[in-house]
Amino acid sequence: MQTGRRRHTGRIGLYFITLIWLILLVPLSAMAAPYAALVMDAKTGKVLHASNADTRLHPASLTKMMTLYIAFEAVENGEITMDTLVKVSRNAASEPPSKLGLREGQKIKLRYLVRAAAVKSANDAATAIGEAISGSEAAFARRMNRTAKALGMTRTTFRNANGLTENGHLSTARDMSILGRHVIYDYPQYYNLFSRITADAGVRTVSHTNRRLLSSYKGADGIKTGYTRAAGFNLVASAERGNERIIATVFGGRSTASRNAKVAELLDLGFRRSSGGSFRSPQKPPYMGKGGGDVVVAKGSDPAPGTRAKSIRVASAAVTRSLRPQARRNESGVTADDIAPLVAGLEDDIENMLKEVQTVAAVAPTKPDLPTAKTISVAPAESIKPTPRPENVVLAANAPKEVATPALKAEVITRLSTSGGRHWGVNVGRYPSRFAAEKVLLKTALTETATLDGALRKVNQGNRGFDANFMGLTRDQADLACRRLQARQITCFMIGPS
């Protein structure tokens, strides 16, 4: 009996020694997270390179791109403002690093949480954002999944707002590239957040997690890093050179340095292969608001492991109605929704007017029958005599000196300017192309109608790009416009008469 026990104990010891040797002998590379990559022409959405791009992997903090995308959407639709004070929950405060260091019960403005999530990749800030918008992180995760499916991210399932490893929290290099492209073009007014080396996050100044690539690669301006032990070193990067913009996504990097080197190599590949096609803006998904509901999975996509079948609905048709609430009125009483139909129908109205003019010209007689001198009878004009001058009027030349009229003093009449002093303007940024500048001008004009109504949108080309300007304002109007735009996180400075 004792001999059997000794044999059993010896066998266990042998297994244990063998396990140790396997750990020591198996290369670390075999235990690394799976690699995946995709390179996309951001202007056209064309895929220029793909490797393992549709494999569902851990996205890590790339998740925060979706958290921030929904935050921008919520602000745009009046659910919340950047100045809303968010009360930090115990759940948010207890998130592990990387974090901002928020305390339970603390109140902090949404804008600081957004900066911390975008720049420092703070997990506590991301969770606080989700809870502020949807009431709980679970409800926010459901909204993240609805939005992902609307964007065409068919192989992505979110379980939290920050990207910490969780069963079923998975995405792909292709889906994250799609999301990065929408972040750039759907909310360009916020995209500068992703290129800030440092940012004021309210409680302290935070530094960018991707500052090495931003500082070393020409044209790099975002977007998001991610790291967990299960995911490896992930990155969705974007760079712009001239009129070309490339997005490169990497999952499963071995280190920050090797990941950055690989991303730089992929960006170079993208710029070489880019054909310079015409810009095709991604279609912005319909606004779905705070509404709850189950995860919507497009046909043909795989649900996340462990997801119960009864909690999944299959979308058989596209969304046909947007549940968008009435936009809040600004000071002028005009909203972007009031203006959009007018702008959209302006081209049709002009075309219809031209058609009417052509129709009238076609049916009008070429030589109209005009009356001639023979057909016109002129009645004799009555004699009009001037009213005689009153007899008691004394001419100035004959008047006595004591009653003579005083000499008139010469007067200088200055013509007043018809412009009302409208020699001022505001600049809302410099852009690499005329199209980009005009797009920002139109979006800004629709956003800030109260002060920019009647201003002239003008794009000035310089050596370093295209300046987007609003001209024809008074100094007070320009000052007020800049202050209101800066309050909306839109870059702005005044342009004087000179």
C-alpha cells in the first residue's frame, strides 16, 4: 500500500517537473497574443492590406473609441453637454489602471472625462462616461453594440466601456478600422483630442499614451492605443500627408516599440498603395438615443461566446426611421434641422427656376408687336405756367444790409460706410484641402447660426494649407462668435481689418 502511494507521489512530482521544463523551454513568442493587421485608405474606405483582419480578438482600450464616439453623439443630440457634472460611482472609481484617479462621489465635468479617456486611456473615466450617458455600464454596453452594428462592425461585441478583458468582449482589426474612420469623419470637431500630447483633465494634466508615434511619424494625428495581457499591444493609427489619409490597425504587438515600428511600416505601405481616389464620406448611422434593447446582430455574423440565444435579435432590414428628438433651439430660434432641408433643396430650386426661364423663352414670340408712331395718338399737352412770385418777396441782392441773409458756412459731408464696420472675421482652422475647409465652414455655420448668420464663408489658400474663415462681421460679432465656438471646443481666432 505504501509502495503504491510512493509511486503516485513520485508520478505527481514527475508531472510537476515536466511542467516546469515546458514553461522554460516553450518560447515566449508562442504564448504571445495573436497578430492581426489592416491598412485602409481613409478617404475611400478601400482596404490596402489585411492580415488575419476578421479574427475576433481582444481590443483592449481600442474600445474607448466607441465610448467616445457615443459621447460625441450624445452631446450632438442634446442628451448631455460637455459641461455636465458627472458624479463618479463606486464602480467607476474602482476600475484598475490606467486611470485618472477619480474618487467615489466626486463630481467632474464630462469634458475632462472625455480628455482623460482619449489622451490617457483612463479606465475610470471611460466607465464614468458610459454610466453618465446610459445610467449603468451594462446599459451603455448594449448601446455600444447597437451602434457597432449600425456602423457595419459585424464581428464586434462589447461588454464594458473601457476595454478591460472580459469574456465575449471581442472585435477585429477590420471593425476597429471602420470605427476609427467614423470617428475621424463623423465628428471632425472632436478629432483633435486624439493628437494632443498633453491635456487638462480637470484634476491633473495627462499625457498621451501614443506620444512616441505622434512625435516620430510625419503626419500622424491619432487615434488610440490599447494594451492588456490577453490582447497584446494594439493600436489604431491615422496619418495624413497632402490629400491622402491612411488608417493602420495592429492587434497583438509584442511591445510598444515593435508595435509602433510595425504601424509605421504599414502606414508607409498605405501611402505607397493609395490611388488618390475621390473622397467618399462614410455613412453616419441613424441616431438611436438612450433606448434599451438587446444586441442586434447582422445576418451571417457570429454572436459572442457565452451569449444566450434568446438575448439576440437578427436584423432583417435596415433602420427606416430615426428616433431623433427635437433639437434644442439656439438664441436665434433656428436649429440645424430647420436649415438642413433648405440647404438640401436649394440645388433643386435653382434647377427648377432655370427650367421655367427656358420654357418662357421658348414660347415667347421672337418679334413682339410693339406700337409704332403711326398707331400712337398723343393728346396736346396742357400749358403749365409757374406760380407767380409773391409781390412782397424781397430779393437778397436788393435787401438792406441789416436784413440781408448771413453767409452760409461751408460744410464737409462725409459718406457713412454702408458696411456697418463689418471688416472683421474669424478663422476656424487650417486644413490640407479646400474641400475639408469648406466642409468645416458649412458645419460650423449650421452649428452657430446665432452669431454667424449672414457672414461670408471664405477659404484662403496659403503655403501651409487652406484657411477656413468667416468674413463680414463687426468686431463685437467676431468676438462673440469666437467665444461661443471655443465654448463648443472649436478652434477659433479673430481676424482684424488689416
